[in-house]
Amino acid sequence: MMFDNLKGISLLESAGGVSISQDASTAFSLARVSLNVPDEQAFLALADKAAEPRVEGQPRVDSLDRLLGVDPKALRAKAVDAIEVFRAKWRGEVAALTRALDDWTPSGWMAHLQDPKFLENTALIKELLSNPNYARLHAGSAALGVALQRLRDIQKDGCGMVLPVEAMTSAASVHKNAVDTVLYSYVLLMITQTIPANPAPAARKKAVKALKDELGPRLERLCETVQGRVAELSEGKEFAAVDYAKV
């Protein structure tokens, strides 16, 4: 799966001098990715053994190259080659996911967020709520968010930029738009259809409280109009549920 072993891979640049005693899991990822170590359990057992506290008079293997019997220069060469393979793979995957999210996000709707009559723009809200790619947008935005954070972690490890600055900036912008689209689509569904459709005032107030608890600090990211509607529903004000299928 994408980025499964990112922590280990991000440390490959310094493979020649990695100490197993620092982190057995990192040592394992390093060896498996750069040297194609086949027996995971055997290596983990060996790495754990090497990571044990030193006992006086007991021999100790301190570095990955000694543990595996590999020449440090050969190890570093394999590691650098592995990094380039993964960088190329990640660049392609992030670019493809960025394009997909951009395609799945309805265009231009965020320009209306500051309109005091935003909630009266039924055509716009209908477009958001009827987006056939909503589920993909939801899952894809989460995946891209994880990917971007881990790529930043690689940079912090001193391994350089995996993506050019322009590509990272574009991906981050598309990711933000996708996250906002998912958030607003869900909240709009709740406050214009699901909650108002409940005939019991107590049940509506309970549903609004549950929504606010679910959103947490994200509630403050919403535009004033939407926050205002949530507050009105919290106070027990009634609104007719909108049937966007008939709009």
C-alpha cells in the first residue's frame, strides 16, 4: 500500500551509518526496502537482538551493514537507488490523485460562501449534495492529506523534496478545496434536510448537539451563514426541510 514504509524509506539516504540500536523497525524497513530481505520474522528477531542493552563481555552488532554482512558502500548505493524508485512512484501517484480530486470537486462554489444568502442558493447546494463523486472525494482527500504530510516528513528527515515546490503547492490547494467540499456537503445535508425533517423538537436539538460535537473545531471553519443556521437550530428554531430533488 502507498507510503506503508515511509519512515524507513525516508532514512535511506544515511543508510551507511544507521545504528540498529536506534530503532529496530526502522532498521528492518531499511533492509527490506533496499536489500529485499525476504524473511521478515527472522530479520525482526535479529534486529531486536541487536537492539538489546549491551551486556558486559557480550559481543554486540551496532550497525546495519555489519548485521547483514553487506559492504556499507554497496548498501548506500542500493538505498539511493531505492529512494529514486520510490520518489518517482510517489510523484506519479500524488499527481494522479491531485488531478482526480480536482475533477471530483464542483468548481466555483466556494466563491459564494460569503454571500449572506448562501443557504438560499438551492441550485448550488443541490450540486454539492448530488455530487456523484462525494464518496471518492471523501476517501481521496483523506489519502492525499496523509501522503502530503508524509512527504513533508521525508523533507524534515533531510532527504530533500520528493515533489517540486509547485506540485506540492498545487496538491495542497486541491486537498484543501476537497476537504472543504466534503465538510460543507455533509453539514449542508444535515442542516437543510436531515435535521429539519425530524418532526420532534427535542430530537432536532439532540441531533444538532451531536453534529456540533462531531464537527468540533471544524465548526469555526464554516462561513458565518452556516454557523448561524447551526446556532438557530440549536435554539430550537424550525426550518422546512429542502427537497433538492424537486428544485
